Amino acid sequence: MTAPILYCNRESGHSYKVALALRLMGVPYEQRPVDLNLPREQRSADFRAVSLFGEVPVYVDEDGLAVCQSNAILDYAARRYAKLDGRTPATRVRVREWLAWEANRLAMSFPHLRFSRRFTRADPVLEAWWAARMQSDFECLDRHLQGMPFLVGDAPTIADISCCGYLFWTGQADVDLAPWPAIIAWLERIRSLPGWSAPYDLLIASPPISAGTRT
Ligand SMILES: N[C@@H](CCC(=O)N[C@@H](CS)C(=O)NCC(=O)O)C(=O)O
């Protein structure tokens, strides 16, 4: 058995989700940065060998099993380490519903808007579409969090970790969270969890995103 490895990038909120979950679970592992400026076929051979889709994050566990896709990794880690999961079959189902929602909704709006505004500008029509979709996603999240400390009840789960992954970077996209106070309060609760660390404190240095890079 060897220490698990997380292939990641410092500007990737999907990588941050996994790094944060492992930190909160107390799982020791090694981070290996991936240069996202390079075409996929030029990325390191060890990364290409484990990355089914050519993207970060990829987690390689103690037994050498490689798991791709941030939410699949969160699901795997919650089961393997028996942490940050629902306590009953019904709540574990709720947790996975949020993972699927995040992948289809949240991950398709704000991360793209942030990448466009911070790194490589996309077509304004696309930006407008992401911004509109983000509004609707943030409204859904905010509505759900009103009167509920975490997405699935009283304790944090991988659902929270998945959905918060990019939201500590709203300032980078000039998005003000003021219209969504329940999200602000929820992020504050996540920040207060023992072991919480901000994205740039948790993820090791990677080659900076170059002008023109698209992900
Ligand atoms: N659905 C994937 C998305 C992963 C993703 O978009 N990764 C980006 C960085 S955040 C990436 O590796 N981009 C580089 C590339 O596609 O070549 C997940 O949840 O892990």
C-alpha cells in the first residue's frame, strides 16, 4: 500500500473539492500538479496512465485504484473512509442527488463564468448564458439552505463539499453573493469546520494558467 495521490491543479475548483474532502476526512495523500496549458497528450505519462478523460482531478488510492471525476471521487472517498456521508440510506440518497445536481447545474455555470472572467474570455453570449444559469442555480441553493445548516441536514457531507467547491472564488468573477444570504451563511459554516483551508492554501503550486488556455 502506498500513500494516495491526487492529480490536481491550483486553479481547479473540482480539484479543490477533493482536496478539501480529504483534508476534512483526515486522509493523508500526496498532491501532484498537472499543467493544464499543455495539450492532453503532452501531460506527464503517469497522469495520462490514470486519467480516463484527461482532466483533473484524478485520485489514486492506497491500492492503486484510479478514480476520475470529482463527484465520483467524493462518493468513493465517503464510502471508503466512512466520513462526510449521510447517516441513513435515505440521507445517503439525498447526498447523491446533490452530487448529480452539482455536476449538471452548478458545475456548468459558475466555474465557466469564473474561468472566462479570470483567464480566457469566452464569447459574450456564452458568458450571459452562464450568468443566467448561475442566478438560477444560486437561487436553488439559497432556497434549500434557508433554515437548514447543511445541504443534507445538520452535519456537513460530500454534497456540501461538492457544491461549495468554486464558491470561495465568486470575487474572481465579480459575482456578489449578497442576494443569496443563505449561501453566505453556509459558506461561513463550511469555513468554520475543523481543518478547513482556502483553495489557494490547500492546493500546491501548479504552472499558472496561460493566456488563451481553455479548459
Ligand atoms: N466533470 C469533471 C470536470 C473536470 C474539469 O473540468 N477539469 C478541468 C479543470 S477544472 C480540466 O482538467 N481541464 C483541462 C482539460 O480539460 O484539458 C469533474 O467533476 O472532475
